[in-house]
Amino acid sequence: MKEANFTQRDAVEKFRALHASGCFVLPNPWDTGTAIYLHHLGFKALATTSAGFAFARGKADGAVPRDEMLVHIREIAKAAPLPVNADFLNGYAGKPESVAENVKLCIDTGVAGLSIEDNTGRPDSPLYEKGLAVERIRAARSAIDTSGTRVVLTGRCEAWLVGDADPLRTALNRLVAYAEAGADCLYAPGVQVPDEIAQIVKAVAPKPVNLLISGFNHQLSFSQVADLGVRRISVGSGLALAAWGAFIRAARDIQTSGSFELLDGGAKSAELNELFR
């Protein structure tokens, strides 16, 4: 568990230092155990995954209520002496003033960073109107500044994930505006073409860019992404989905063929007992 003398201020300072130069991986645990194990492996920071946690609770991504998510974020923030970035969806609100109120609650969990996305969750109008989206980022920035914590604010454009007709153009336009509104880091999950990634990095420079690497673009290597100028790599629900994949294959094999062979590749209880003791 997190060391008693590891404060939120320490976490924020470390997180900001990681964004200052180079490139780092920000893996996404979905519970306390996976957070502790990622710290054990030597990662320098962690991020929550709304989807990974939702699936573990038997819910769809986005269906976890705000207060339940805040409890989860607090648990991850306390799990290891590492900075934690909160996947805070759309801030659990549409109006800027409500986003600000919820950001204050998220800051109080002890996180070193949090992200606010522009996905409305409405199929008929999947992205907030640009002006409103910018005001929401500005409200989150104001809440962080008022708190005095210097928590890192990531502005997310969901153009690729909602099937926007011209996601690159939309993302470039919005991410630049989010940077000007006070976002410290910019993020457009779903982009996978190297040239488009490079365009995003150039457009918001010198502010850092987060890149999501998951099943759709797993062929990208760390060195390739770093060479494109990306500062931060997250895997979203990737690790949770990998675990679900192994679980589903083994469970189906037991049910359909009566074979238990796929259990052979599992983690060792002795290793986990030793780690968590």
C-alpha cells in the first residue's frame, strides 16, 4: 500500500516531472491488486480505466455512478506510492460549473492528474459543441487552480471513438483549443496512423500528448511512439481486456470441451501471496 509519507504533493511533482521530457508508459490497473503489481514491476505512474473497472463491476463503460467511481479512484491512488491519473470520463456533468464541482471531488481522492473528455454519451450528438467543450476544460482548470494542488489536467477529444466524419481535423481543432483553455496534456484516443499522431504532437507543442495503445494499434512500439514526440502512453482497458480474454478462453474451454488445460498458464498463487503479504 502507499507509503504514509507519500503525499499528493509528492505525487503531483513526480507526475509533472515525468511529463517534462522523454516518454513514459502509464499503465491502467482496474483494482488494488493490479495497481500494486504494476508498481512491483517498476512503472513510474498509473492511470485508472473507467472501462476496466466497470467490467469488473458487471457494468458497461460509463455506467458506474460518480460516487462509486470516486471510491475506486481513491483506492487506486492509495494502492502504491505512485502518481495516479484518473479517467474521469466527461466529469460526470454537462455544465461547466458542475464539471468544476466534480473535479474538486476527484482532486480530493489524492490523484496527481485527471482527464476530462468531450463525449456527451448521446448518439445523436456524441461530442459537446466546441464552445461548451472548451468552457468545460476551462472550468476544470479553474477548479484545479483553486485547489492549489497543481494536479495535471488532460483534455481529451473523443473524435475517433465516436466515429466522427473527419476525426483528425476535429481533434486538431479541439485539442489546440483545450490546450489554450488550460489543459496540461492532450489526448485523442483512437488515433493510430503515425503521421496523424505526429500532427497532433506538433499542433499542441510544447504541451505533452498522451497516446492510447490498445488492440487496434498494438503494432506501434515504444521507441516508434517516442520518436513521434509522444510524451505519455496509456493502455486504457487493454490490460483488463487481456485478462478478460484469458478468463473467457479458459472458462469456455471448460464448459465446451471439459478441458482444464488453459488453467496451466495462470499466475502462481505463491508469487501473489508473497507480493501482497
